[in-house]
Amino acid sequence: MSLTVGVLALQGGFQEHVTLLRKAADRLSSANAISAFSAIEVRTPEQLGRCDALVIPGGESTTISLIATQTGMMEPLREFVKTSRKPIWGTCAGMILLADEANATKKGGQELIGGLAVRVRRNHFGRQIESFVSDIELPFLSPLSTTYPGVFIRAPIVEEVLAGEGTEGPGERVEVMAVLPGRLRRGGGAAEEQVDAGHAGDVVAVRQGNIFGTSFHPELTSDERIHVWWLGEVILALGR
Ligand code: GLN
């Protein structure tokens, strides 16, 4: 099969995603799943139109949203997600943009693409200097190793699932794909980090139908396991 995956390249870590997508596709093509693969940077509706699937990188969601609005990309993106229902994966800022609602937005709010029936809380763990790397369990990576280095930089969490149970029919429920256990919201500085082992944990990855979102940044690691998994899911969804 041939497969074209776009990475929204308005701002943020798009180049890193392109690199990891190519690495992941190499793995899959050696198993003969993909014959021709392209990972392309997407800045225009025309480029988006060539994509079978799309990644929205981490960066600054207010900036990405502003540029998308100014360049006429917002509506084509909404159509891609909600009408064509093509596979889409947002990391960090990308997940914020895909959420139906976001908390802690700048004054006046920000335009979201939406589609993912969750409310996210931006900057949940605090400021840039409170960034951290934490091993997280990603059961969906099985049978590969399921422990993954989660890079959290001013990361959002999924604060609430908005979809009513079962109202969207099978396959469209919001699935929790990963939880960061035992950690509460940080106070002031990193020294004040509160860790409560009894806390159920923060939801840091979800999927709803064609939409996948992660709070953390796989593109800032050299570990292509999630990209391999997601491309596999894309191939399944496209039925090729
Ligand atoms: N806090 C950023 C935002 O709101 C996201 C940070 C990131 O993508 N690393 O867009």
C-alpha cells in the first residue's frame, strides 16, 4: 500500500515527527505493510488534501491556532477530523487543539479544531522549568515493551471526558490509553512537587475513533514505538 502522512508544520516539533514517522515506516515496510511511504510537512489546504492521516505536533497551541486561522487552515482541519474522519494524532499542544474544550486558556479563549470529546487542562504540571521525563506504561505497545519515556513539557492532561457513555455508538467512546500514576498538580516550584501515591493518576493519552491524543512528546525521543503502533492503526483504519 502507499501511504501519505502529513505533519502540521505551522509551529512546533514537526520536523521531529517527520523523522520518527520515516523511521517507523521503515520498520513497517520491512514487514511489507507499506510499499510507498511519504511523510510531508503540511501548511496549506492543498497539502492537507494529499494526506491519508495527520499528526499535530507539540509546540504552543495558541500560536498554532492563530496561524491556522490566519492561513485558512482551521476549517480544512476540522473537516479532516470531523467529516472525513481521517486518522489524526495530536501530541501535547496538538492534543489541546483536538479537544472539544480546554481549560486555562488565555483571555478570550482560543480556537480549537475539536473532535475529541474531552476537556483538557493546559499547563497542568506548571511552567517550562517544571518539565520532566517519567517512565509511563503504555499497554497498547504490547507485545513490545510497554514502558515508555514520557517527556512532559508544560503538558496538558485530560481533565474530563465529555461524551455520554455509549451515545456515539461502538468505536466512538473515549478510551483512556495511558495514565500517569500518583502525581498531583504541582504547586509553585519544582521543589513543591506533590506526589500522592493514592491518587488515581492523570490521564495522559486518549483515543476516540479516528483521534488519538498524547500529553507527552514522543517526537522528542528517539523511540519510534508509538509511531510504529500508530501507523499500524492508520493502516487498519484505512483498510488497505
Ligand atoms: N502548554 C502548551 C500549550 O498550551 C503545550 C506545550 C507543548 O506542546 N509542549 O500549547
